[in-house]
Amino acid sequence: MVLVIILALCLIPGNDISKIDFLRITYEDLAVHFLMFFGFSSMLFLDLRRNTGLAHKMAAISYTVLVSCILLAVTTELLQLLLTSLNRSASISDFLFDMIGSGLGITGMRLIKL
């Protein structure tokens, strides 16, 4: 579900973004990227820890989540670059905030014992 929300938010046409009231904060795009990937990495980590045989292998779960986040971040940025009808653009800063959110999400889940 989180994956669908991330894709939807990343692929909203640029003209429609300004119509979303709750996104009218300073540096809203970077904050949204951080929060999306923090949530995605946290939920994916928790899901993998609970529903796989890897519960005792934190490094394997962390690596899987990190690779998944990198692939998702690259995919969303490439789609923004290639789908010109969206009036969006790819951004290194968006990718960096995706990775910061992912890293903190993974770190947080490693620290929490659920």
C-alpha cells in the first residue's frame, strides 16, 4: 500500500501538486520524499522481519530494504524525467532525501524490538 502511495505522489502531474493544501510548507518536496521513504523502509523492514525466516538476520533484512529503496528511488526519479507530460523533473536532492529517509527508517526499525 505504501508503495502505491509513493508512486502516486511521485507521479502526480506538476500542475496538480500546487492544488494540494497540506504540501504548502517550506521545502515540501524534500520533506515529502523523506517521509515517504522513511515510512516505506520502516514498513518493509517490519514486514520482512515478521514474515520471513530472516528475523534473526538483521543485516540481510537491512540490505534487502536498502536495495529496494534505492531501486524505488531511482525508478521514481527516472519516471519523472522520462514522462514529460507530468511536468516534473528528476532531482539529486530528491534522491538524497529518499536515501536519508530510508536510512533512518532502517536504523529506527533495527533499534526497535517489536
